[in-house]
Amino acid sequence: MKEIDHHSAAAQGSKQRFAGYRDPLAWAILLASLGGSAWAEQDAATTAQTPADAQSGPVLKAVTVTATRREESLQKIPVAVSVVDGEQLERDNRNNVSSIVQQVPTLNFRTSASNKDTTLFIRGVGTISTSPGIEPTVATVIDGVVFGRAGQSTLDLLDLERIEVLRGPQGTLFGKNASAGVLNVVTRAAPEEFRGYLDYSHFGNGNENRYRLGVGGRLTDTLKGSVSGLLGKYDGNVKNVKNGDDVNGYDRTGVRGRLEFEPNTDIKLTLIGDYARSDDDIPNGVVVSTRSAAFANALKPVSPSSHNQHIQSDYKSRTEDTSAGISGQLDWQLGNYTLTSITAWRRWLNHQYQDGDRLAALPLTASHDNGKVNYNQYTQEIRLASPKGEFLEYVLGVYYMHGHTGETYRRLSVNDGIANDGQANYSVTSNSFALFGENTFNFTDDFRGIVGLRWTRDGLGYKHRRVSTSPVAVTGIQPSTSSHGSVDEEDWSGRFGLQYDFTDNLMGYATYSRGYKGPAYNVFFNMQPRDTEHLKPETSDAYEIGLKATALNNRLTANLAVFHTDYDNYQANFYDSVAGQVVTRLVNAGKVYTKGVELDTSFQLTPQLKLSGALAYTEARIDSFKCPAGAASNCNVNGKPLPFSPDWKTYVRADYSIPLDNGLDVELTTDYSWQDEVQFTLDQNPDTKQGAYGIWNASVALADYNRGWRVSFLGKNLNDKSYATAMAAGSNYIYRFVPRDDERYFGVQAHLDF
């Protein structure tokens, strides 16, 4: 490890600290970023200095992204992108996709008792559904591989380099599941020289322990590799008073391996394999209020409240998840052109157990579910990228995905001591084929045009059969039935725009994008004849204007995006009543829109102090709602907000490093995230609305990077705020899902590089 004289850098940097403040553009950006509260699009950037660099003052590290399917500078691409550094997430105890929503204001996440029901939202738009017959609105892409089901990406991530959040429709280059945006996850390359790391962390409020270990390096002149592993266990922060067990925790293991083979300078083959298993015991909702005296009495000694952390359950809600995959990426230099092929297989197994009645009322009453998911997908993508610097720069490609889901779902319903049973077996098969290309016309050195198109053909089919012990409907179970169906659709998506460099440090762009999300079927346990018709594809028209600026000798970046997107045939879940129970029903809900402003900034104020933050205003609203026949909820929702979409959301962060005379570093970090009120349900139930809240975190660390160790002490949710990651309504009560940081807690981390 190369030693850096932090003290020399600090001294030189302090002399030059204000050298760039004579630039009027720099002052304008600085005032805008401080006045607007700013954000962490550049949180991935850390101070990168050598003694020579220090003579010109501290600078932000340049951030490279693959949002355009090429490696390019974040500040040069005409796409609104947030970048979060993987090492920073690990240090902050944010270990999976759901944990980054505090740092990226336009990203939100819906938690559920089962991972298969989780959902990502970008700019207020996402798909809430338990059906395997619908694709997500936000695509999750890991090392170039698109995940077909949202639940696949909920497990912990290993060897994370960075996460890129691409905001707005990205259907041209990413295609599948990208009509609202993309979560592009990039893992670390294998190191050139042998090295490894060992990491341990312990956190209170549930006895959370995590271990990570990784090694890698060059094996031969043409081959290098890496392997890493994870063990994590958390007892949970919710108590089941029925048996005294702690729940809302996890038990996770994972391993990830990577081989990079370069027989010559023109060919590189990367093979990646991963396996992860998780046992989560998230309760199927913690009751916060009830409108029934009988239910409240049956729930005792649990007292419903907005900060309740107790349940009364005779059936343990939990999920067993297994995710595994293999991918091979070939990058072949054909002169100045690059041919890329990515071939991948992934499997996802999900076994859920849910206490649907949320009571310990056996032998008189119960609603207990047991469901299994077996999902396999195969994908193939081939891309050709032209050389950079020509009049015409392009990426052309072909994409294919095959996915198959098999599910078995069983429900036990006990009413007045009489038990009935229902079991449904169903499957969904999807095939998607696409041709795509995006071209950049370099009209001048400063002025560019963008034209991109994608043609997609989707084939979708399902089979469903349910068998019930009762010939008539009983609570929670419909009579026996069977059905099947198939549909084929094709459509275009694309992107058109202009990009102009006003100066070397200020770029602007204006784009129009058309998004497309394929047809869907509402396939679920209590599926009825009215659910056999397919949903129409969801389309969107998005308009965006953006500015990206760098100033103060690369110490300050500030990026601004203004957007408006209209969605037609919006695919959403709405409340319905089936067999005496409240359920959600998948429908083409009509027209919705989202519009807003996003400001991102990062400022290396001194060699030791970095400030960063984000501010987003997102107005996501229902424009024209189509009320489904037989709806069990309020349909007067036009002009109301989309679920999981607060209007205002912000994140600010400060990182301060103090170099000591003995070569050690003291590192101080604090961050604060805030959002205003949010509605969690489409029917605008006033009881599923949460008020504004903020979360404050801080840490202090002691490190010796020349010897490769770091020890830190962390405080999470220091203002001790209780909140919900999701809320929903039962037949006569409201329940919430309890986050990991539902109250103040502390922890320690120790990291060693070798």
C-alpha cells in the first residue's frame, strides 16, 4: 500500500483552499448547492491526493459510471444518475438495496413479510404486486445481468464497488423492467496483487453480528480472481408475546467468486458465480391501530400504537430465500470496436410462511399461509460499441430473456373451530426479445445529438389451478377452479435529446424518453375468472432538462434535473374483497404522472472536510383513475399522491478526517435524512399515511491505512425516531412494517486489510 503524507497534503491544501473562488460560476454553484441543501450523487467520490496533487488543493475523485453501457465520467453523460460507493455503504451498515433509500431521495422501497412482495420506486413510480405475471417498473441490474423478479435483489450484496441509480425511463439501453429507472449494481474487479480483508461488526438493539472475508489476486500472467464470503445474524427488534421470541431479524450466508481471464490485450473473459441464503422472520405486520373491540381484546397484552414493537402470533411469519447465479461476460476488442456478450443463468427459491390473521387465536380462528416460489431465468445480451471520438458514436445490441416461475400456495382457514384448506399451483412463463441501439452525433466538440430506439416483443403465459376442501367460499379461500392464458405484445421505446457543453465545466442536456413495460397477468392464490384477462402494457412519455457542473478546481460538483413523465395504463394494485378478506387486485389503473426537481452536490471544502447531499421534490399523482368493478375501496383518488412517494426528501452528509502525528487518522462522519408525509396505499386511506420524519446517524473511527486497519463506533437513529417502512389495512385494523433502525442503537466495526 502506497503511503500518503496526510500532513503535507493538509498544509498545502489549506494554502490553496480558496484559490478557485474568484470564478463567478463557482460562486453560483456553491450558493445553489448550500441554499438547496444538495446531495450525494457524488457520495462515491473520496478525496484522492498524492503530494503532487496537494499543490493544487484538494479535489474530488472523478466518478466513472456505465449508465450509457460505456465507461464514462458521471459529469459528462446526459442522464440523471446517483452514485453510492460500496465501501461507504459497508461502513455505514447499509448492506442491501433497501438500505440506500435514505441516501437517494428519489428512490423508495416497499418492505413486506416476504421478499417476493418487495418493490422499488424511482420518482414515485413502482409496481406493487405479489403476482409472478408482472415485471417490476424499476430494473435491478447486477454486473450487466437484469433480474426478472424484484425479490431476487433483496439479499445482501458482496464485493460492492458502487450502485448507480438511473432516474427516469431507461428502456433504450437497459430494456426489461426499466420504465421508471434502473438500479445498476457494479461489483469489484479482482485485484492485480494478492490481498484480502477481514471485517467484523456488532450492533445492539437485537444483537446483530456480521462477518465478511475476501481474498483475491493474480493467479497467472493471464488469470486473476477473487472470492468473498458473508455471515450475518440479527435477532430482531420485535417481540412475539405469545412465546417470548425475538423476530424481525435475519440469518444470512453468502459467497461470491470471480475469475478474469485475459489471454491477450484484445480479449477479456469474466466469470462470476454467487450464492446467498437468508432466513428472515419479518412479522406479517405489526398492528398500530384497530377499529374492532373484539380484535383489540384478542391482541392483548399487545397495545396497538404508532411505535408498537410487539405481536401476538401463533404461527411464525418468516421467509427462506436462496439466490444463485452464474454469468460470463466476453469483451472483445475488434480494432477500435468493442464486442460484449453477457450470458447468464439465475435461480431464486422463496419459501414464505405468513400469519394472515395476525393473532394467536387457535383453535377457534386462524389464517395461515405457506407459499413456495421456484424461479429460473436465462439471459443473453450482445452489444457492439463503436470507437469514441468519431462523429457517430453508437451502441447496438440484441437481448433475450426467458423466465419461468412455478409457485405452490397453501392456506389454512379456521373459522369457529372448523378448518378448511386450499392449495393453488400456478406457473408463469415469459419470453422477451429486443433489438436496440443508441447513437450520439458529435455535431461539434461542444454540441451533440442523441437518438436511441428499442423494439421489444414479449410473450407471456400462465397456468393456474386451485383445489379447496369447501365447495363454497369460506373466509380467505375461494372454491376450486382452473384457468390458463397467453398474450404476445410488441412495442417501441426510445430516447432523443440534445447535449451542449457551455464550458469545460458546465454541461446541459434536454431529452425525451418513451418507456415500455410489457403485459401482465394477475396470477395469485385466490385468482378468479375475472382475473384471467391480461393487463395492457404500461407506457410512459418522459421529458427531462439537466445541468451538470464542476467548479473550484474540481472541488465542487452540482447536478440539477427537472423532469415530467406521464404514464398510461399504469399497472397497480387496488384493494378488493375476496372470500370475506381484503386483498389487493392488479389492474390497469389509468393515467398517472410524476414531475419534479432534483439537486445533487458534493463539495471537498478542505483536504479533511467533505460535504455532500441531495434534495428532491417529486410530485407523483394519479391523473385519471379507472375504478375496477367490485372495488372494495374509495375510487375518488384523482389528483392524489402515488403510494410510497413523499413530495420532499433530502439527505445531507459531512465527512471529516483528522490526520495525527503518529500516522493514524481520526474520521468523523454524520448524515441526516428527512422526508415529508407519505401515503402508503393507492386508495388514500387516511390511516395509512405517515407524517414527516428525519433520521440522524453519526460515527467516529480510528484508522491506520498504512497498516490496513480501521475501527469505528457508530450511532444510528440518534434522534430515536420510530417510523414505518410500509403500512397497510386489514379488515378492521392498520399494521406497519418495522425498520431495522426503528429506535436508537449503537455498534462497532473492525476492518483489517492484509
